[in-house]
Amino acid sequence: MAAGGSYSIVEYFGGDDGYRCGYCKHENGNFSHGMWSHTMTVQDYQDLIDRGWRRSGKYVYKPIMNKTCCPQYTIRCHALNFHPSKTHKKTLKKVNRFLSKGEMPVEKHDEGHHEGEPMDSVHEEGVQPPPQDPLKIDHSEVQDISTSPDTDTTNSTAPTTPRDDAEKTTNVTPKPGKGVDPNRPLCRKAKDLRKERRLQKEQQKQQEAVSSTVNPAPSKSSSNQPKSLEEFITESLPSDPLHRLEVRLVRSNPPSPQFKASFDASYQVYKLYQMAIHKDPPDKPTESQFKRFLCDSPLEAETAPDGPDVGYGSFHQQYWLDGRIVAVGVLDILPSCVSSVYLYYHPEFSSLSLGTYSALSIFEFNEISKHYFCYFSVFSCAKLLYGQYRPSDLLCPETYTWLTIERCIPRLDISAYSRLNENARAGEPSTGLLGRVLVLHRRTVMPYAAYARKWKGSNDEKEVEQYASLVGQTCAERILLYRA
């Protein structure tokens, strides 16, 4: 439960049927566990993606790694220690040449191969929003069974969470986030922050020059200091370039005025991208599909005293070229990372390697916001991506521990699926967790042990046990599993 009194609420769907794969186009080779998230706190989603879960709209899914045709591993890039490679520097110079002189490269494909995750048909055809929304119940009647006088809980194990004191209330109201704190200063544009930091650096150099004249001392040459990513991005860019590129971060849920004003322009770019890059027929990338999978989000908007000025939640990072949108990165800003959901761009500018450029822009944002990690989802055939953004780790699909890329590549060279952690004892035990799973039934929050005693005909133990093993103990005891 979030500090403000909000629970995450999900409905678990399992994952027995196969669907069309967005990578290899196998008609029924894509297997994943899934659940519909009616609402979710950013901390709960952070904990879920640390166990291999991802989201597409409000649908949260976890690939069945040892069964699906194209296993998708979560890659965690250490943003604060990241240094651009030669390929990255070439991409930045290519974009800067276009902006300053209008030189369009000859290449027709994104060299970075960072186009986001294809829209798997499991997200389009296999899943529809549940007919009953638990958020539409009378929240004034929601209660925690642990304080209900007419409920026998003597034989049940109460859920244990890091915030037990906050959860022991008589009336618990699952509610969406309150949005960005209006008392916090507005988010400033990245280019303004860059200008301010350049001025600060120039002033610092002047002060150092004066002090070195008065008190000369041996010092390390500034030319030997590694450049920051923002310095590479703005390098060789004149003060009055031929084209102007502006990066805007707009909140998509709840939609900000800037997001609403640019919705149609953003959708048109998405439609062109899907038809040109993924060969979708014109009637497939509809506006409702775009909204459902790239605009809708279960994540609550939250803020924290030590968090980024824009707050936590779901955003669109828009790239405006001379007043028009040419690319959009769909991002989730979470307590410990920035998670990349999807990227789409105008096919007319595909030779600019906007996929790689957008990834580097995310790293630059992390430098500003002091986030430690960037999360992407990669499938095992894309080995080139493994070496692109270092230092990085891959998530072991069985132990949910992080291992360096260097340790994982030899195993993935042998097999597309692998238990990456060699330690046989690694991983958390899942025994005895069933009774402590937190459920929501008839406006009442209770552990599954109490639910099973009150409604003995449920016959859903195996399903709930599978759900608990996949989300892990922390989330099982904190997220509400809705029972109709």
C-alpha cells in the first residue's frame, strides 16, 4: 500500500494459451503470464519489473521464458556510470550535422535497433479489459478484514509488509494517485538546464583560472576529464542551427494539457511508424489501440521529496523538430529507474538513428534526475544490444537476481533461454505464501487464508499459488488480487 493509502489492484489471467509473436511472427509461439492492473503504485511496479514483468497499457505480463519462442530478458543499464561508445558518438554527430547543416544520412534503417518492443498480438487480441471494474465499487464500504469484528482470523497469517502501521486502518480506500504536487516547481526544459549548467561550468573555469594565477598548483588537465553525455549531445551544435530539436517530457497519465494538445500529432507519427516499420495494414494502428496500449497506464502519479521534479508515473518523451513531432519514447519513471516501454518515430527520419538517440536522451535524463538505472526489454536474439549500453546487467529468469552482461553472454550464445545465475541455492522460497496473499473480495481486504475459509467453494488455490510465485512475496502481501 502506498504511503497515501492506495493499494494496487490486479486481476490475474494465467497464461496457458500461445499467441502470435511480435518478433519472429510465430502464430502461437508467444507465451506469457498476464494480469489486468486496474491501478498500481509506482513502487509495486518497480518491484514487479525487478521480477521480469512488463506492461502494455494496463496489461502487465511476464513472458514464460522457458516456453516462449523469443525469450525477453530485462536489461538494467547503470545510467550514472554510462559512457557513450564510438557508435553512440557517431549517432550524436550525425544528428548534430543534420540539425546544423541539414545533411540527411544515406542509411535507411536505425543502426541502434532500439525501436521498442513490437506490439505482440497477445496484447491486442488475447486480452480485453475485465467487464467489472473493482474501482467502481463504493469505497466507503471497503474494510480491512484484520479489523473486522465478525471475522475469524485466528488461524490465518496476517500479511507482513514494510508499512504495516499504515495499513492497519478500518477503512482502506483503493484510489488513484493524487497527481503531481502543485506546490512543487514546474519541470524545466532540458535545454534550459543545459544552458544553466554550461554557464556554471564557465564561471567555475574562470574562478579556477583566477585562483590558479594567485596560487599556482599542479592540477589535472580539464581535457583529460571525460565528457558528460549532455556535452556529447550538444557538441558541435551552433547557437543558430538550421533545424531545431526540442525534447519535451509530458505526463500521459493522468494526461497533462500538453499531452492532450499533442495527442493527434503523436498518434499520426505512431500510425506511420507501425505501417512502415512493422508493416501493419492501415486499419490496424487505430486511435483506440494507440490510446489503449501506449497512453493508458495503471500507474498512479506520485511525488517524493527526493524524487525528480516531474514526479513518478507514465510519460511521453516527445522529440519536436522545427515544431513537429518526429519521435516519441513511452517511459515510466519509477523510484529506482526509468523504464522504456516503447519508441516510435516518423519513418521519414529513420536514417537519423532516432532509436539510439532516444536511448541516449533517456540516459541524459537520468544524469539530471540522478536515477541509477535504465530498464529495457530485449530478446535473446538481439545480442548486439547487449553490448551497446554498458555497464549493464541481465535479470535471471529463475532467481530474479542481476548478473553482469559479460557473465550472461556465453550462456546465451549456447541457448536462447538460460538460467543465468549459476548458484543452485539462489532464489527465494515460495512455500507457505498462499495464505498470506492479499485479496479484495466484496469490498473487503483480507489474506487469502481468511478468504478461503469464508468462501470454501472458490477452488482457485492453484491459480492464486501460481500468481504468488510469479509476483513474489513482497508484492503478494501488498497488491490486492481481485476476486469476483
